[in-house]
Amino acid sequence: MTRVLVIEDDPAVRRGVGLGLRHQGHETLLVGTGEDGLAELIASAPDIVLLDLMLPGMSGLETCRRIRAFSQVPIVILSARDDDVDVVVGLEAGADDYVIKPASTEVIEARMRAVLRRTTQAATGNARSEHGDLLIDRVALRVLKRGAEVALAPTELKLLLFLSAAPEQTFSRQQLLEQVWEHAFHGDYRLVDACVMRLRAKIEDDSRSPRYIQTVRGFGYRFGPL
């Protein structure tokens, strides 16, 4: 049973999402504010968070940032607008995916499952590999930089595992959406770009001149050089 923390201020939406997820066999924790969400996260240790951006008091964006300050729990944003700049900022703040409201329980659950799989799935390749001062352990699902562990969110880890399994091979943003986010349709490339930006900030000495995650202009990204 997956324990899902739903942070949503609209009572009708909150009850609807909670009822639908419980019907699918999940345990749900329902709160209406970011402050209550942080308290519930600490008290109950959920497996995943569904986070509305438009919250009273502490915004969903600020809630996301505060969660990421101490936890790598998967976060899926709930947003009423697919062109809202807050979605991009939310992804940059550490969210793993987003769902546009209104959305069916089936859609929400499918995106949840995809995100949760990233916490346990490793890409193919050697169990441990060293790339300069970066060590990637695919069995323990750990990344070390100069001997210090790097705290990566599930999607950041899955992206790094996937790219590093094929050094010097270039992948389009669409390919990365399909392989990492498991989006089989023509998706939103903001997911990829925001995750790359966060990953670079954690593993590169200079994210403006990246050594590991390189941009292939007009196409996508690749891992290298070694």
C-alpha cells in the first residue's frame, strides 16, 4: 500500500482525489495547507506527495522548496494551467512531475506509479562506475562526488543512471521523456530541462560549463566526456 500525502486547498478536489486513491488501494493523508503538509510529512513519512501550487498562506512553490530542503520524497505537482510559469518554477524547485487539473484518478495514479518506479529502478550497465570525481553505484542507487554522497531526487537519479549507462550517446528530449518519465506521448520538454538544471547544480563544479551532462544544441543531452 502506497501512502500518499495530498496537499490541496480545495475541499472538493481534496476529497475526490483521496477517495479515488483509496479506491485504488492507497492510504491517503489529506491536508489543505503547505504548513499542515510539512507537519504531516514529518509525522507520517509518506511515500509520495501530491502538491497543489495554489495554496493559501505558504504557496505550493515554497512548500516544495521546504520539502526539498530536508527530504527527497517524490513530489508530483497538481496545476490548473499547463502554461503556468509556476509549473516550470515548481519543477526547478525539485518536483518530479506534474499533472494538469482536472485529472482522473487513473491519470494521477499512473503518473504516481511512474515516479515511484524511479526510486527503485536502475539503468542497465556496470554496478559501479567512476567518471572523474563522480562515482555511480547502480546497486545501492548512490552517487558520490569526491567521496561525499550527493542527495538526488528520484527523477534526478533515474536521469543520471540512464544517461551515464551510455556515455557519449546523445538522447533527444523526447527519448528522455519516454525512458525516464515514461511519457509515451509527445510531452513537455520543460520536465527534462528543469531536471537537467537541478542535476547539474548538484554534480557539476560549474553548472554553466558542465562536464558530465552536456547539451547537444537543438537536440538533447548526453553524458560525457569521461
